[in-house]
Amino acid sequence: MYKPKPIDTGAVELPQELIDLTEQLAENVHENWAAGRIADGWTYGEKRDDEKRTTPCLVPYAELTEEEREYDRHTALQTLKMILALGYTIEKK
């Protein structure tokens, strides 16, 4: 049985400048996901239907439900924390 083992980021504290970056990253996560879905033949639909390849999430990030945006924020936040947990630094030029 598969047991996920994500890198422990519990002790990582992000500086405010990286927290501020989270929303921009979350939007980009959604844009990449949507581009991939569209490339695979998915279209917008009121309900998700895997057979018809429709999903209500093929909309701009700002039009997603708060729950969907939170999912993307979590992905972005955990990615930033993982980078720092692995010893890398992130700096703006």
C-alpha cells in the first residue's frame, strides 16, 4: 500500500516576501494545470465528467471557488517550504 512521505516542512517559516509570492504561484499552478487539461482535450463543463473530459475548473483563477484556490495556494506554499527545507535559498534579483 502506498504511504505518502512528503518532506517535513513543519519547521520552515517563510519570510513575508515569500508568503506574498504564494498567491502568484498558486495562480500559475492553476494556469499550468488548465493548459495541460486543455491540451489533453478537456473543456469547461458545469460538472466534472471524466468520460466527456469536462470540468468546472477550466476558468481563470479568480473565478475558481475559494476551495479550489486554497488547494492551489497549499501546493504553492508547500513547494516554497520544501525548497527552503532542502537548504536552497530564494531571492529576488
